[in-house]
Amino acid sequence: KGEACSDLKQLSANSAGKVALMQAGAADPLVKFLLESGEQARKAPAHSYLGAGLGCAAACVMGLSTLHSGKRLVGVALEVVPSLCEVLTHGADEGKSEAASALSSLLDMNPEVDKAIYEFSGVTSLGKMLSAHHSLPKETAVQVLNKLAMKQEGRKHIAQDPTILQDVIGLLETGSLKAQAAAAKILQQCSAKEDTKSHILKSGAPDVLQRLLQYTNSSEVKGACQDALNALWTSYSEYPRPGAPT
């Protein structure tokens, strides 16, 4: 199924491919695959469900939803979230990564998906993925959390668990360039609330951000780090910006 979903995702990359897939009736089997993932994860031996193809399936569904004939799929996205959140809880690391990737596509597809993620404890599960032994779950989870942090409600859910922010800060030092940029953006966005900003400041994030800003060769990471530092220093006199008069 994983290889098949990957092939379908490639086909859905252009308009002609999307139309062909809709005419061939590909949408319903893809949705069914996503809907059944949670049950499959629950039935599998503890944390063994790999969820191969979930990310590609959701990306394909997102592509099909852009067609006039696929508009109904936008609403279907909300129905799929509970199953994917179960995979975040019960799946193997690979399965959790696939589910997180799928949720990322669904967030782009339907702006109401975030509410369903909150309802089914998705933020808690994504936060736990940040402390996984392998890098893949961390990489996919931080991307989804970054999208959720773009809204006030998302920032509220993220800030409720101090461990999540601490693990986000940790990714600034251990993550890929993409993960580092996402982590810095989460810190920037969560700094909008003063008590969360205070926690981030006291956790040592500014020092980590400054080191990364100095040594990274990625312009995206540099920009994200600078934006995060600017947000942290704004209107917070207890932790003045370096070089500022005291």
C-alpha cells in the first residue's frame, strides 16, 4: 500500500493526473485507507503499526480536493483526524511519522482540522514524538506543531505542556535544518504570550538561538532564529537584548 500511495501521490502532482485519478475512483479507497488506520494501529501488537503510505495518501487526497469534483474531500478531512491521532498514540515510530505527515497535509487542506487535532489529544501525542529515539518522528512532529502554532489556540495547547517547548528548544541543536527552522518559528509564535515568553527565556532558548544564528549556513534558519530572538526580546525588560543599556 505504501508504494501504491506513493505512485498515486506522484500522479496527483499535476492537473491531468488529478482528473484521471478522480475519474478512476481513487478518492474513496484513499479515504478508507486513512479512516481505517486508527483501528489497524490499535489491533497491531504494541507500537508495531508502520502506517506505510498514510502521508502520501493524505497528500493525494489534498491534491484531489482542489478539483471541483473533489470539493467534498475537504469535509472528509475532519473525519480522518481521529484515526490519525490514534496512530500517533499506538503506532510505531514510522507509523507516527506517517500519521503526522498526513495531518500536515490535512491542515493545508482544511483550516478546521486543527480543532479536531486538539479534540483528540493530537498535540500531546505530537509533543511526545519530539522525545523519540529516532529523528524521523521528531522531524515530522515539529512541522505539524509549527503549523498549529500559527493560531492562538494552537499556541495555547503547545504552551500547556512545558516539556513540548523544552523539546522544541532541544531540536534547535539536534534537528535537521528544516526542523531547526520550524522549532525557531514555534518559539517566535509562542512568545506572543508573556507568561510563555518568560518560560522560554528562562529555559535558555536565547543562548541556543544565538549560537545557531552564528554558526548555521542556512538563510532560512538564520531568519527564523532572528525572528524568534526579536520576539523574545520585545517588551520584556527582565531579559534585555544583548548590548542594550541596563
